[in-house]
Amino acid sequence: MTARSRLRSFLAGASLLLAPTSLACAGVAAAIPARPEKIEFKPLVFEPPAASDFRRTLSSGVPVYMAPSHEFPLLTITFSFKGGAYLEPAEKTGLAAMTGAMIRRGGTTTVSAQDMDEKFDFLAANAGAFIGGTSSGASLNCLKSNFDEAFALFMDMVRNPGFQEDKVKIYRDETIENMKQRNDDADSIASREWSALFWGRDHFEGRVPTRATIESISIEDMRAFHRSIFHPGNLIIGVTGDFEPADMMEVLEKALAGWELPPGGGTIPDPPAPTETPAPGIRYIEKDIPQGKVLIGHKGIRRDDPDAIPVEIMNDILGGGGFTSRIMSRVRSDEGLAYGAYSMFGNRVYYPGEFRAGFASKNSTVAQALKIVFEEMERIRTEPVSEVELETSTNQLIETFPRRFESKPAMVNLFIDDERTNRPADFWKTYRDRVRAVTAADVQRVAQTYLSPGNVAILVVGRWQEIYEGNVATAADPSKAASMRDFFDGVATELPLRDPLTQEPLSKE
């Protein structure tokens, strides 16, 4: 047989072998619609887990959320506490953050900081602690085989932090050194001054540490602050990973034994509401940068406001939905005035949060971009959103909803946060139904209620004269010309750049 005939025989046999596969593929191809929009997907079926199914209680009354899984020999334990920076005295601003950092970095009363680091490293364990604005916590992640030793060290860290003096000095020196760079970055300036403007410099959200406040913080201050927050009367525990619930409950009972409440019982008050509201108008900070940084906003709503979901959808369409949102689409995609532009409702649990929009644009086009933001704020108030926009936004919220529960640590942390902040027990069970119920009329109603273009505060950081004049003299299309005279009759107040270490106004000389 010649080589050619052998090849012919091989191909003939191969075709017979492939024939069933080809027929099967043809059947599959026949089942594929001719157009992508004709493809049908099975509806997503997902029921959110109930927090009560994972909640247990220690004999001391401490709630414990447990979600075991045995895929990997790892465990994660989370301790969560109410309380944070709002509890620190104003003259010791920075106490909360320093205390939280030093719980982990400063050793314990019986183990040096270096030995604690070496022990956690040897055990391949990761431990941390923090004290934030309104909540605090500590966590441990380790191998199951090393859990007993790692958890004992973790409990010593949480209950008996040493606040080792040399480590405190390092933290203090690093913090003060970092302060010196505060005015190097325009975003940092804008964020810091916006917080002071919006919340007030006497409110914990508007305060920033200074060299004096950091230097005033003593080790005893940190010990007292730690004791006021880190105690079993203020604790919620979460455990995930490779463990048996009954065994873990015994471990936790023993670990918390003898942990006493602070004098007075340790009741933690709610964070205070701000006493100031920013007056409408323009403020600016002079800085020689090529792009102006702009923040716009006014008071928003609380997290548990009955209109929170319609507001979330309204803002998603306005400027919270990335490239599909109106502000981003017009400012970036249509006009090319900024790399990004957004809006948001930063809701708070205990008091109304903020509505805020922002972008960075060439100094001469800041006013043009700002004009677009105002136009879109007004448009969503006066015109119903389209069915496509409404459907896109609601579908996105519904379809991404399961991600909140996609991992057991994420789920447990969600349950902990909900209990600490008293979120209604059926919130997640009814969430999607409430999203589906939102109509275009609801979106317009909440836009009219919670968006007020005439009452916004505007903060600009950049070359003010260029920003003020805008592009009136250079715009090729007169309809796109804008200057800061178009807002609040051009009346603007200059805010001083502040000394990075003292936060006192800097002289312009």
C-alpha cells in the first residue's frame, strides 16, 4: 500500500469515528438560538440564609455566629465590638487608631512584641486588631493543627495588650512623619477639608490628629480606651472554618472565663450626630495643580431610612453605577472632561449621612463638568428614568445579591454587623422584593426629596483663577462654555491650606 493510500484509509476511518461527534455537535448547534438576545437562562434561585440558623450564645450572653466548613484545615475567628473614634476626647484625636494598632504591635503584659510576632509567624497564624470610627475588632486566621496555641496567644493579645513603650514610640514617630506629607496630595486635602466642612471640626468624622494630640497620648490612655471597648459585654464572635460547633463552644467558654466588665458595666453609647450642616455655596483651596479636585454634596439619609432602596437605585442611575451611570457617561464618555466622575449616598447608621458627587478635571473645564453634574441632578428630579435604566439598576442589585453570602466568612461578618447595628431581622429576606417593587415614579420621588442642587456645598482644590474663569474664552461650542459665575452667582469663599502638623491655617505669605 502506498503512502497516499494509507493516508486515504486513515482519513476514512477517522471520519467514521468522528461522525457521531459531528452529529451530536450538529444537534447542539441546532439548539443554539440565532441571536444572542434569544438565549434563555434559567432563573436564579437563591434564598439568603437566616442569621438565626448560625447564632449561638455563650453562658455569659456573648453571641457567637458559627459556620463550619471542612474543605480546608483552617479557622478564622473574629471578635467584633461597638465603639470607636467617637469615644476619644477631642484633645486626644488619634487615640482610637493608635490603640487599635498597638493591641497587635505592642505585645502583651507577659509576651514581648518581638516574641509575639515570632510566635504567630512560627504558627503560620495571622492576627490583627483595629479601632475604627464606630466599630472595633480583632481577628485570627490559622491552621487547625495550630489552633490551640494560636488562639491562646490571640486571647492574650485581645485581653492583655502590653502597649510596649518602644513600639508605641515607633508608631508615634511614623504617624507624625506621615502627617508632614498631608498637603502633598490634592485628594488628601480635598477629603480632609470636606470632612471638616461637612461634619464640623468638633465632630469625630471631621477631626484629624495633629502632632500635639498624638504626642499627648499616653500608654495609660490606651489601656483605659482598650478596656472601655474590648470586653465581653460588648462582644460578638464569629467563627468559620474547620471545627465542630460543640467543641468550639467549649473552647470559647473557657477562653472568656474570668474576663471582667470595666467599671460601670461598660455600656457603649451611640455615636453622636453632627451639630453642623454645611451651608450652600462655593469654597476653594488654592493649590498649583493641573487638575481641579471637586466635591459636591449635602446631607443624605440614614441607612435604615424607608426610602434607602429607592435612593440606592436612583443614585446608581445618577452616578453610582460606573460607566452606565449618567454622570460618568456624560462627563467622561461624552465630553472627555475627567477619567472618572461619580455620585454616592454615604449612609450612616446612627444619623443621616451625605450625598456626594465628585470628579477631577482640567482647571479650565471644572466649571463645564460641574455644570453637567448639576444638569443631571436636575434631570433625574424632573424627568422619569427610562425603563431600561430602571431595569438595569434593579437587575444589577438583584443578580449580585448572592455575592453578599458567597463565602462563609463574608456571611458571618454580615450577620455580626447586622446584630451590632440592630438591622431588622428580615432585611435580607425581603431585600430583593423591595428592590423589584421600586418604580420610575419612586425614583423621581426620592430624587425630588433627597437631591437638592440649590443647597449643595461645593469644594474645589486647584488653581482658582483658571477654575473661576472656566472655558468661556476657549470653548469651540458656546453651549459648552461655563465658568464658576454660573453657580451661586460666582460668590466663593477661600479656605486656607492648613499646617500639616498643627492644622492651623497657613499664611499665604
